[in-house]
Amino acid sequence: MHRYVLGRLLGAIPTLFLIVTISFFLIRVAPGGPFDLERPLEAKVMENLNKIYHLDEPLWSQYLLYLKSVARLDFGPSFYFRDFSINELFAKSLPISIQLGLSALCLALVVGGTLGVIAALRQNKTTDYTVMAAATLGVTVPNFVVAPILTLILGVWLGWLPVGGWNGGAFVNVILPVVTLALPQVAVVARLTRGSMIEALRSNHVRTARAYGLTGYMVIVVHALRGAVLPVVSYLGPAAAALLTGSVVIETIFGIPGIGRYFVQGALNRDYTLVMGTVVVVACFVILFNLIVDLLYALLDPRVRYD
């Protein structure tokens, strides 16, 4: 197991190298620059800025400088937020995005998993149809539609919750963005759990457990659910990475100072280092959570071994 984990981590190095390389040159191909304004700067000012940020050097030289910086876990200075480095921005925004995403992930697992199991146990009945209809609606309706509706009803009309702001992670400020972020994931988890649970309930080992006279709780939770969660675990790898690194739409709508919001501002203002840093962080989370998913497979399914 240790050799497998070490091999996966070493194999992630060339993957990250390719991601950094492709992202670096793609963002430079985009028209415009970090200091292009509606009212152009004076030539001398522009020359000094390019010199400070090494933009006056050849592209290959800028690329090598950035690789050296990333190897030291230094994402460089921000071109737009000039009083901060990218590391400082991430130190402030990443914990917020992780708190928001982790809360949404837990909510999606609990609610979606419960609804999926209930639908599987009531297959082809009114409960099953209701859960699947709600799940289909949750998958098809995008976040940028759900967020304004919830804000209008719960925040403006009823006045129960604030419509925006973080307020240090206060509970009332977290409810709306977490629920909005979790709803599509609840729908997906419910559908996956239902399908895999129906298949697990018809498997031979579950029939054998019932034949031995085990209680319904033991059959469903201990035997059937353990195999049914495998497709959900596979889905949670990239989903967890996306949730924990922040949602661009949700953080922008609710005014949450997370990494997703900084990514939008960096892209609009051609802040090369901010966009690149966000891409690298998201890639690291995707690689990490895919590794965690593979390890969870070995714990949940005794047939899977990495020795």
C-alpha cells in the first residue's frame, strides 16, 4: 500500500508539470495584458511595470522563472492585487472555500445518500418516482438559477437569511450558499445511490444474509450499502475537488471571498499568476482526491488490493 501511494504521488509530478506548462502558454495567448486599461498608462510607467514583473523578458525565460517559483511553492505576486502575493490571497481565501465546499459535500452525502436508499427500498412506488423527479430537477436546474430564487424567497420576501456576505463564516450566512452548492450534488448522489442500491439488494450475498435471518438494518446498512456506495465514492473524487476549491458562481453571487471569486477576478483582469495559482491548486486537489478514492475502494471492497 505504501509503495502504491508513493508511486501515485511521484506520478503526479509530470502531470502537474504538463498542467502548469499548458496553462502558462494558454493564458499568454489570450489577447490583452495585466496592465491594459481603458486609459493607457504612460510608456515609462508601462516599461517599469513590465520590468518589475519580468514581462519584458522572452516568454521562455518567464516560463523558467515561473517553474522555479512554483517548485518553491511560491506562486509569485499578484498583478491586480498589487499589495498581496498569491500565497497570501490563497491563505485567506482557500480556508473559506474549503469550509463552504466541505459543508456542501457532507450535506450532499447525507441527504442524497438517504434519499437514494429510500428510493431503492420503495422501487417503482410513489416515493421512488418523487425522489427521482426531484433529483432530475436538481441536476438540470443550474446554480445561477437556484441561487437568485432562494435569495429572493428566503432572504428578500421572508427575511429569514442574509442574501450575501461571509461575516466570518456565521451560520446564517453559510446556509444559503451551502444549500445552493449542495443541491446538484444531492441529486447526483441520490441517483447513483438508488441505482447501485437496487443492484446490491439483488446480489447473492445480500440474499444469503436475508436467508440467515439477519435484521433489515444489518442487511441494508452492513451488507448492501457497503457495496452500493462504490459508484458514489468514484463520483466524489472530482466532485469533492471542485466543491472544496470553491464554486465560481456561488462565491460571486453571494459575495464570498473564496478562491473561486479570485479566479474570476484574475481571469477578467489578466492576472496571470492568480489564474495559474488557482489552476495548480485545483489540479492538486483533483489528484489528491482521486488517490483518496482509490484507497477507499480498497477499504470498502475486499477484492481490491494495491499490494
